[in-house]
Amino acid sequence: MYKSPGPSDRIINGKPSKGYPWVASLQMSGGSHFCGGALIAPSVVLTAGHCVIGLGASEISVQIGSQKLDDAKDLGTRYNVQSIYIPENFMLTHNPQGKGLIDLSNDIAILKLSKVSTLPTIKLDFDDIQKKSGDLVTAMGYGRVGGEIANQSPRPLNEVKLQISPDNYCENIFQMFNKTQSLCLIGTDDNMNGSTCKGDSGGPLLFQNMAIGVVSYGKLGCSGGVSVFTKISAYSEFIKQFI
């Protein structure tokens, strides 16, 4: 996840997940986790565009169904990637002064796996299901719970409850926030600092048992309990080409 805006490293103030067998870990050829994703069809993984821009399919593998990465007893299933698809209008512009981003838009991507998976898939919100400010949603990713060492191994799948915020809240913080393609999320009343962070990028946001968003960006240092997610319903036509 990009924080300040620039990318996200871990779930902040989260807890171990209850189990989501379709959650994916994107890994470099050496096996190191760098982003999240979700299995949305038997051979298709949804993630964020900024996770895979500039990478070749042969450089990435996907591990699906693990509750703890690097746990020899819980390796899930690993797949090679055959193809990567990113919208033509994807935009990623770094700040020339070296801090964060100037623009990150249309931040979504599809990974076509080299073989069909038999694991469960997650349903997507193509119809922009009705939701309102204050509704609770769930984000998840492979990272540390606040206070634990960053390189903890095995890395558990953590989740955090967030709440939908009025669009103008993110518009006041992030100049590049676009309400037609993004969702604004903040911490809950009893967990104000709840957030996603680098390494959670590309992971899913759940509401009513459907994925409604993809982790995109947030504040520098993962502070402030605010996160921006790519809105899946805004990219329904792009996604439906591959499923």
C-alpha cells in the first residue's frame, strides 16, 4: 500500500484472521512476500496495479490459502503467474523530491495463473452495493500486529475492522483521491489507529461477504488510521474480461 501517499507494510492494530482460503500472497522468485491479493476465479488473482507494475510474470509466484507464511505446516498452494494485466490508464507518479506520490490512479491488476486452482474464490461487488459512512468493513494482510517485530516469522494473516468514511475526509488529506474510483476508510471508534500498510497492498476489503475494494495507499508511516482502497465496482468491465 502506498503511503503519504506511499505503499503499505502491515495491518496496523489488527488481529489474527479467522481464515480466508482465497487470500493470496504475492512473492518474488526468492519467496519473499511483497503484496496481497485475492483469488477471484480458478486461475485469476486480483491485486493492485502498483504491486506489479514493471514486473514480469516469471518474476512472481502466488501462494494461496496460508494462515501463516513461511510455516512449513501451512504452505497453502503455490502457483506461477502466466500473465499480468493492468489498465491502460493506470497512473503512478512519484514525488520528484522523493517523498510519497503525486498521483496513483486506476490502481488495480489481474494475475492470470499458470494452472487452475481448486481453492475457494471470493465474490466481488460489481454492482456497487449500498453502503454508508460508518459501515464496518474488514481488511486483511500478511504482516505484524502493532508492537511485534517487523520480520516476525512465520507471518500470520491478520485482519482489522475499519469503517467507511465520507469521501471529503480523504479529499482533504490526499489531493489525488478520486471518489469515483476509490473508497475512504478510517479506524473504528474503538480502534482509531486501525489501518493497512506496506505489504498489505493489493489485499481485499470485505463487506457483506464480498470484496468491495483493493488496498491502494495511505498516509506516510501508516499513521493516522486512514486508508484508501480501489473500488472494485468501478472496474467491473476490466475485471470481467478475465473471469
